[in-house]
Amino acid sequence: MGIIVLLIVGLIAGALAGRVTKGSGFGILGDIIVGLVGALIGGWVLSLFGLATDGNILYEILVAFIGAVILVWIVSLFTGRSRNATA
């Protein structure tokens, strides 16, 4: 996957995760970082279940989004901040 596609996937996944978990995004750079780290977490979680990515961009975004939500949830556990839309 090219670096531009990787950044776009990270941006989309991070923005979606930010909107779902806290009601707004993390800014462009924050969304990319959350999405990229989320892609690593999501890929790792899927590998535990014996699933692999197939190169489909929508599937990659879904995997990164799931991982990003897990990441934001874990961070909120340690920071003690609520990450829902009503906070």
C-alpha cells in the first residue's frame, strides 16, 4: 500500500473513531496518528482470530476504524476522561 493511501486510510479511520467515541475528531494530524496506530491494533486483533486483510480499501478502513476505537477506549481508561458525545 502506498504511503498516500496509508495516510488517507489512517485519516478516515481516525476521524470516524474520533466522531464515534468523543463526538468530534482529533484534528488532521491526530486523526492520522490514531488511524495508523488503530490499523496496527486492528490488524493484530484480526490475526488473533485467524483473519487477514485482503487488500480491499474499505476492509482496510474498517480494520483501522475498529483498532482506532479500541485505542481511544484504552487511552480513556488511563486518562479517566469520558469520550462520549455528551461530555
